[in-house]
Amino acid sequence: MGITVSEILKATNGKLLRGRGDYLFDKIFYDVIKDSNIPSNSLYIPYINSYRNIDTTSNIAKMDQGRVSGLLIDKTLLDLDFSNFPNVILVDNLEEGVLKIAGYLREREGYPIIAITGSSGKTTSKELIASILETNGIPCKKTLRNINGYGGVSTTIFSLEKNQWGVMEVGVNGLKRLPLLAKTVSPDFLLVTNIYHTHFDKFPDLREVAKYKLSLANFMRGPKKKVLCGDNQYLREYIDKSTITFGINKTNHYYLDTIISCDERGSNFTVKGKGKTYRIKTSLIGKHNIINVIGVLALTLELGLEEKGVIKGIENFSGIYDDYYSTISLKKVGNWTFLDDSQHFNLPALKAGLETFKDISKVGGVVILSYDYKFASLNFNIEELLGILLEYKDSIKGLILMGEQWRKWEEFILKEICPLTVFLKTKEEVSLYIKDHVEKDTFIYMKGDFHHHLRGIINILKENSSDA
């Protein structure tokens, strides 16, 4: 994938502070996850993301000069000591510079790109698509975890090799640079999972959400093929002759026919599409994941992949499980069964999670929710949040709310939703409360943003269980 200093200067309109224009880098290393495994002869680019609390500029002083041959910086980093780097390139803005380099490489190499966007279900859909491509012997690289902004997109493009497909999850975290991000991706195929009110701090109107999500379609390469959830009213206006739709309604090109089973073991169901019936099995739990699978089925069949290989790829995918991101999953810990949904807190995901909790537990159990910074947004609909809890109150036998901010709605919650509600601050307090007050064999549902590390509750209980 080599790239010269001159190519970078041309793509970014940057300035060479030191080095040679004809110098050829073998790799570009964008330090999105504080990775120490840096390829030799790399251009090093530090990553700064306040939302994810990541700043890798301190790594510049520790770089192995035998592996790193150059550095990309902007004006905010001019005070750093970069005298040991043989090639140093200055750009106006680091984020924009990175996207411009990624866009240049995407254009130069012509990698086939599948982009996945939407309000929820992006990461699961992305992982499913990658599983199907790999099952069918198609080499690909996918965005890491759920890092779906400029960092994830650029890193994926920088890692692509000849004849590999890029499978990219694309979010709208940085509105100012979204047009540049969309142009950088320029997808050949686009999957839009849904449009819901999840971006409270950015969009007061769901039509605006759809508009920004579909900006990717403005830069699609031919022959264009986009796959949209046809059930979603905010996506329908974007349906044209190049669009394939999926969902529950029979008006879609691919739609849910029959749910044979949907429980803690996963789902077994049939899909009808273009005159055919497809029998699908997945270990992913929850009815919301059935819809995610149908969207992926539609996209990959429209790619021209064989039915048998697509279905096998779906069956092969068992979920995502790491310290940073995981699909909704069941975990037996001591005397309790946890439904771990401790990811970004948005209302559609909460509703889907509680529906899954209701289906699997049968009788309900304890629900743990952490306070999320989004709740303070002017656009956040707290009535909708409380309405969802009210809808599932029969399944909420006990409620643990993490964060003192929940007390603003204490009277309503205690009276209307669950009288057995406690307000706690830390995962240690929650773990102790579960140990002392929650009956054995109880189902416990957890939901919250990754900043709160709710999974730490499970780890503490596991440690206590092993010590016993």
C-alpha cells in the first residue's frame, strides 16, 4: 500500500517540515487504540478523541525510530519534539488530513467498500457481513469494534491490501467533517439499518438524522446498490431504483416470514425475498437481531453471493465479546444470569434490550441502568425513556439506578415503575447489593454507556464467587 511523502503533501495540501518528497512509506499507522505493534517504515499519526478519552500524542516521544520513518502533525502539536523523525509533515488539521490521505488511497487503489450506517445495529451488521465474506473466501478488513468515525474509517483504509474488501461502520459523531468522511468512504454498497432518535446532542429532528446518514449515498460508486430498512418512515423517501428494502412488512424486497423460535439459544426463522424462502439460524439473541440479519442477508445476496454461503456465514457468527464492545449476551455468574447489554445508551436499544429480557426471563427480574450524559441534552426525550420503562414495568421486579442524577425522577419511578428501586453510585456498591439482596436464579439486565464499565459488576461478582 506504499505512499510517498509527495503524495501525502498533495492529498493534504500539507507542508514538509523535514525529509524528502520522494520518500516511500510502506505503511501508515494511525494510533487509534494505543497499539504498540507498529509496522516497520511507517508514517505515524497520533490520535486524539476526547469522547473516547484517547490521546496518543505522548507516544511520539517513545517511538522506535527503527520502525517509524515519519510523523504527521498539525499546528496544535508543533511544541512536541520531533527532531528524531526523518520525515515530518504538517497539516492544518489532523483529522481532516487523515481523511484526505485515506480518501486519496481509496481513490488510488479502488478498494471495493461496503458501508454500514444507521442509528443502531451497525456493529452487529458489520461483523455479520465480514463473517459472510470470510466464509465465502473473500478477503476483507473491517472497522475495529464500534469505532465508526474518521478514526475507524481511516484505519481500515490504511490496513487494506490489494484485492481486499473494506467493511466499514460509519457514524455521525463529527458532523463538521461528515461530508469529508462520506467522500472518503465513497461506498460501492450501502446498508442503512434504521433511523431512530439516538443522536440527542446533534439532531432534534429524525429527518435530519436520515439526511446525514444518507449523505453516504451521495458519494456512492457505480453500479450503486443501497439496502434500506423499508419499514422506517424516515428512510422511505430515499428509495429509488437502485434501492433494495428489508424489514417486517411484506412490501419489502426481503421480509420476515415466520419466527420459528427466538430464545436464549438464538433465533430460527424464515425470510421471503424475491420469490424465494430462506431458512435462517443465528445464535444472536433478541428479535431486533432478526431484523439486523435480514438486512445483511439482503445486502450479501444482492452482492451476488450464493445463498448457501451467505446462510453459512450467518450461522458462523456467534457475536462480539471483548472488553470494549459486545453484542447482547447471556452470562451465568454465581447464582444469577446476566443479560449483558452494557453498551451505548439509546432508547431504541433500551427498548430492544428490555423486550429480549422479557422474552428470555419469562418472569422478569432486576434491571440495572446507568445515568448517561445524553440525558442532559436539550433534545433528549426523558418522557420517552420513562415511557419505555413503564411499558416493561411488569418485567422490572427490581431496579438499580447508577448515578445520583436519576433522583430527579425518583418520585415517578418509585410510584409508577418500580417501588423496589435503589440509587447507587459505583459498580462496587451494585455488586454488594446484588450479593446481599438479589435472590439466586434471578435474571439481571444491564444497560449503560461504555464509560460506566457496567461489565465490571460481573467481574467483581465472578471474583467473589471464586473466592467463596
